[in-house]
Amino acid sequence: MLRRQLFYDLTENGLINQRIVMALTQFAQQLDLTSEQKEHFLNRLLLQAKKLLAIWIHFDRFRREVDRLKPEAIIYDKDSPTEHTDIQYSQELYLEFDEFLVQYKSSLDYLAKVPAAFFGERKWNFGSFGDKGQRVIRMLRSVLPKEKKQLVADFEQKVFAAHRSDIEDAIEARDRINHYAQGGIPYENFRVFGIRESGEVTFREPMWSEEQTIRQFMEIAFHNHLKFVRISSCFFSGFTFRRSLGFFTFPSRITRRIHYGN
């Protein structure tokens, strides 16, 4: 008997497997789709799960590297200020953050392909989650019949709007670090060091802003993106429902988000 392992989830509690692979596979079985449409939909879900796992892997590597660096980090004594000449930057943290953002955008591009499972490749034939998602919304307006165009407004207002700031922040950061937009993200930001004051050592790690670490940004971005993928995939399938059918979804997101600053 042939057995195939299509996806192995490394996340805590198997989040991707539970919320994407298993949940949406079961959901797809209830849809009034042809066998070909179901196959295409489930194939896209599986590939999306692998992209989500790639995002998580780079986040996990980043946080583990931060913790690994702390015991060997340079300690600066604030009580006895002297001129310090030793500064250590982490190339590993810089590269893991870069890859995290690349995979985040790649996951969005994969998500933009999901409607093709329902509309067909000839009708849904563009390549990426362009213009920070606005391209998907414009395409939905062009392919849906007149009686269903209100669903596009529902998607934009009830799903996309709740995650717009997350998407825009992550794509902007990706463009900065990956395409050197706006002068890039300084490699000097990626260092771990300690400050000793009154005998107590406080460790500093790479910061997204004055109030939020990059580690926190990555964790929030991953979990919000997981929700966005799940809800969007369900919503796209809803465009195929008869007018008398539908479903309710209640998107939620982690709201503590701070924009990147130099």
C-alpha cells in the first residue's frame, strides 16, 4: 500500500496543519465543486501550507539565534561609561529576517492563485499579489457576475481591511531589505548586547521600533497572516456558492502592531 507524507508541520501544536490543511480540506469536501476544482483547490492549500511553514521556520530560527547570542553578548557598563570599541552585528539575524519577509510575500502570491481553482486558469490568469492586494480585488470585480459583485466589497471591507496594515508593513519591509528600497534596513539594527546598570544586566535585541522588537513583529505578522490565508481561502470559495447559500466568518487579528522606524 502506497503511503505519502505530503506535509509535516513543525509549528507549535501543529497550527498550520490544524487551521489550514485539515480545516480547509474538510471544508472543501462540503463544497459543490467538480473533482478537478477540488483537486486544484487542495493542491494550492498544500503548497500554501509549505509557504506558511517556511515563514515560521525563519521566525523560529531568528528567535533561537537571539537567545543563543545573549549568553555571549558584549555587556556595556552604564554605571562606568567608557569608550567601547567592540561592536558585534549578527549576519544570521539579518538574513533570517530577510528570508522571513521573502517567504511572507511569496505566500501572498500563492494565496492570489487560489481563486484560479474555482474560476479556471484562463479566467484567473495573473501572477502575484500585486499592488499590496489591490490587484486581487480588481481582478475579483472583473471576473464575478453582476449579481455577485457585492461579495468583493464584503471581502475588501470584512477580511482584507482587517489585515491591510499587516500586509503593507511586511511588504514595505520586504522591499526595503530585499530590493534596497528607501535605503534598505540597516544591518546595524541586528545586534544583541547587554546593558549593566546597578549590577543588573538587561539584554537588548534587534528592534522594529522603539517599543517593539523584530522578534515580536515577526510573531504577530505570522499569526495574523495565518488567519488571513485561512479566511481568504474560505471567502474565495464562497464566490462559487448559489445565491441562497453562504457562510459567516469572524476575522480577528492581533492588534499590537507598530510601524517600522529608523
